Amino acid sequence: MNIESYLPVLLFILVGAGVGLAPMVLGKLLGPSRPDPEKLSPYECGFEAFEDARMKFDVRYYLVAILFILFDLEIAFLFPWAVSLDAIGFFGFMSMMIFLTILVVGFVYEWMKGALDWE
């Protein structure tokens, strides 16, 4: 096993961890810390809590968000495909058509199940 071949991967991980952790550590060390009872209270909306925090909520908001992200990622795959269509040829074209067919079948299934209906 050649350790030098893994050096770029290790460097990438270290730089990523540094970029993620350095602002948090600097903020904790250099930022002001002035706690008071108002800041430490669980609700900062201006009035006391009138319901239990464990109340039921509608899951449809998350379902719509997940479906949006799923179908929005389709565009992320279509741009590189469209740019390199002349280089990948007929095989690349047919691969993307299969991908889009699967995506359309999933979309029609969700539509028929009523996942996109807002009541």
C-alpha cells in the first residue's frame, strides 16, 4: 500500500474538516457571551408558550420538499448530459432516455397516488 497515493484524499478531508470546524471554534472563542434569563428562555417569540411542543404537525410539507429535491436533481443530471451529448454518442443518449423514463414513471406514480395534491 502506497501512502503517498492517499495524500490528496487525506488533505481534502483535513481541509474540509478545518473549513467546517474553524468558524465554530473561532466564534466560540472570540464571540461575546452574555447570557441572561431572556436569552436562555426556550421561546424568544415574545409570548409564553400556549401549547405543548410535542403537538402533531402535517408531514405533507416535508413530502413536498422531498419530492421537489428529487425532481430538481433531474436537472443536475441533465445539464452535463446535454453539454457532452456529442461526445457520449448514442449510448449516452439512450442511457439518459432510460433514466428519464424511470423518472417519468415515478412522477406519474406519485401523481396517481395523490402525493402532489394539496388539500
